[in-house]
Amino acid sequence: LTETVSKTGEKIQVGDYAKYTLDGPGLIRTYIHFNAKVGTMIQIETGGEATAASDAMKRTASDIAMHITATKPLALNKEQIDPKTIEREKAIFAEQVKNKPANMISKIVEGKMQKFYAENCLLQQAFVKDDSKSVEQVLNEAAKEAGGRAKITRFVRFEVG
């Protein structure tokens, strides 16, 4: 860092960072967008080393990392979304449908929340390379092709600027 600062004359400091390590069989993949301003790292736990080492899993993990870079999911699943975010979204949706019949408001809000989860939870998102499948379905198909199972344990997305 000091060397780069002395060469460029620009003040540089490390902001956010993440370090992932595997505790068992699995793989970690990264994707950096062509503009080098957005990147993602994903950790996938697998049922065995053979599954993790398969070309299908490596390719799918890289594709999912690219998907994360493109879609900016808030969390892996709805359980990981901040409760304050959920309450805020419910309030917004309730305000949008306040003129509907009282017995319908909760059903409409719940439907809108399901759509919110599908758009913002990685596992439920429509996969960018094949929007007829969810990210979870694509991962499960790759794991089956590799002869095992796989589960995304975590991901991180960084954006410069």
C-alpha cells in the first residue's frame, strides 16, 4: 500500500474487506466485473471434495458470483434480511393499498412481500443466465450433476465509489 501511494501520489486506504476460509469440502469463487469497480465472493459448502472439484460446480459458482454482482441481493434468504427493512417495506406496501378493502390489505401486502423476497433474496432470485430457474435451482442442478449436494453459506459484494 505504501509503495502504491508513493508511486501514484494518491492517498489510498483499505475500506471494506472480507476473508473466507473453508471449514470442510466446498469452494470459494470470485467475480470481478470488467470495469474493476464491482466484485463478489461466494462460499459454497459441498457434500464432498469430488463435488467441489467438478467443472459443473466451479462453473456454477462463478456464474452465481457474477449473478450477485449484477443483481445486488440484500441477503441469502429472507431470514437474513434486517427486520427493520422488512417492516419498512411492509409499511410502504400497506400505504400503497390503503384504499383497498380491509380484509384484502394483508393478503396484498403479503403478496408484495413475496415478490420483494424473490427480488432481494439470492436463493429466490431468477437466475440471470436462465430466468426460468431460481439461483437455488441452478445450484442444486449443478450439485446433482457433480454427484453430490451444495449449499451457499455466504457471499459478499463490494462496489468501489
